Amino acid sequence: MAAIDVHEVVGQILDVLREAFEGPKERWSYFTDNRSDAGLFGTLGKLAAADASRTRGKTSIAAHVHHVIYGLNASARWIEGDRTTHNWKESWTTGSVNDQEWARMLDKLKVSYQDTRRDIELYASSSKESMGGVIGALAHVAYHLGAIRQKVSFES
């Protein structure tokens, strides 16, 4: 059996990451529902700030989104080669947001997603630690997508 080229592996990772954020590209999916709004952007775009701020369990959806942004930024730096440690408690400091803060948070999420995609394209194959960071970032986002969707469906 022939080995898969690392660029093909990176391409597949980017496809799965895209699905986590943008939803499935076709009528089939890697891991989400096959609806176009199954990704983070589709799920979060339907929510008002008040809904995102409502605490369900120990955290709000806004807290999860803030944590995902923090995690994406930390992962992007790791993938680039920066091994600075991070204070992950800071990533959970947001609980509730108003309409303007929610809009800014969603914009920051989009920017962090694009920055992470760029860093994956540029640096994923630069070291085993960078590739590990890529895989970890993907798993982290998928986990929080599921957690957020659970919180949304709880309200429905």
C-alpha cells in the first residue's frame, strides 16, 4: 500500500476543519450532520446574544466560543513553533455578552479560524509537534462544536 503524501493529509485535515466551522460541503459529511448549518458558524449564527449568554450546565455558549477562539490562537502559535505556555483559565472568562460583544466575538472566531487554516497550510508538516498541534486543534474544535450543539438542542 502506498503512503499518503503529507500535503494530501494536510488537505484532508483542512477539509475536516472546514466542516467543523462551515458545515459539510456536499450532501455527505466527515462527522457532522449533513445539513449546511451543522458547523460552528451555522449553529452560532442563529443565536442571539441573550441565548449565547444563558448558562446551561456550568458554562454558556459564549464562554465556549471565547474558549475556542483562545484555543485556536494558542494552537496557531504552537503550529508556528511557539511553545509558550498559556493560562487556559483565561479562556473561560467570558460568560455573557451583549449584542455588540456577540457580533465581535463571532467576527473574532472567523478571523481565528482563517489564521489557523493559514498556519496549518504553512506549518503543519514542519515538525511532528506542529502536526500534533494541528490534530489537537481539530479535536478540540470538534469537541466544542458538539458541546455547543448539545446546549443549543437542549433549548429547542
